[in-house]
Amino acid sequence: MLEVRVGGIYYPAVISLFVPFFSSFFTDTSKMASAHDRAVLQAIFNPTTPFGDIPGLNQEEELIDDDSGFDTELLKQVKELEMQGVSAAEAGDLQTAVQLFSQAIQILPQRASAYNNRAQALRLQGDTAGALEDLDQAITLSGDTGRTSCQALVQRGLLHRLACRDSEARADFEKAAALGSEFARQQAVVLNPYAALCNKMLSEVINQLRNPEISEMH
């Protein structure tokens, strides 16, 4: 079975669809996906693209969540728990990660970030239903704005796509793209048959312009 290495841990290629779990889709952490991890993700979704040709997957890094309505001391506790949870997940201790994220949720149940983070750990445990519930909650609480919302929308879109729910996946990707995710924008285009057809036609025209000799031979 094909395996990929993420954060020092090897995973089957199917699970590697969720490379961002360990970095860019965890919130409240400075540990972002490495260039290698993003390249793996790009290669999986766009196998015809050269491995080194990585579009901007993390434009949503510029987004921030509005935490101004939360108590500063409680917010500090929650962020620390989430950082510990991310570290546990990256070390492969998913059970501890889930417990830490759940503690953060108990302290500030109206804050979206911990739901998004717990969703990633639940999915890696194989609990897709639980992950979707947490992603739904994260998106609702974030009000379709901010970093957590963008990440949760992309992650839910990936789950929908794996389940062959393409219309739901495209809707999530389009919302995330509007928030600045280049990766989501690309996936929305892939799932739009009309856009895909236009892109193919445009590519053929460009190739003919670049290679007029070849086009004259047909």
C-alpha cells in the first residue's frame, strides 16, 4: 500500500488526503504544513501537476478569528489546551488530543476553533460522523467568517467529496474560496463541470497557439 510521511508518521495514501489535519487545518497553532506536506496534497488532488508546482494552499493564514467577545483568561486557557491537543495529534496520540480539545470546548463552548480541531482528530480516528458534527458546529459558531470557518469549510468539503457528495462539497469549497482559500477555489473548479470544460477548451487553444505546427497537421 502506498504510504506518505506526515510529521514523522506514515499514513496510507487515502488518509493522506487529510494531510492538512496536522498543521494548516488545526487552528490556534503556529505549526503550519511543510512545503513537502502541501506538495503531497497537491499531487493527490492534481496528479497531472508537477510535484513541485504548489499553488497557494494557505492564503487563509491571513484570516483571523474574532475572539474579542471571550474572557481573556479563559481564552488563554483554551488556546493552551488546543496547542497541547495539536502536539498530541501530531505525535499520534489522538485520544489525548480529543480529550484536550473537549476540555477546551467545555471551557468556551461558543468558540469555534476547538470544534474544528477536534474534528480533525476524530476523523483520523475513523469517526467521520463525529468529525462532520464538529465541523458543522465550527462553521455555525464562526458565522462563515474568519480562519476557523475557512478551514472547517475546506475540511467538510473534503469529507463530502470522499463520500461522493459533490454538490455539497462544491458549496463548501466555494464558500471557503470566498474567504481566501486557493485550494478550495481549485477544488470548486474541479467540481464544476462547466468550468472544467471551459478550462479544457482554453488549454487546447493555448496549446494550439504555442504549437501552430502541430495544430496544422490535424
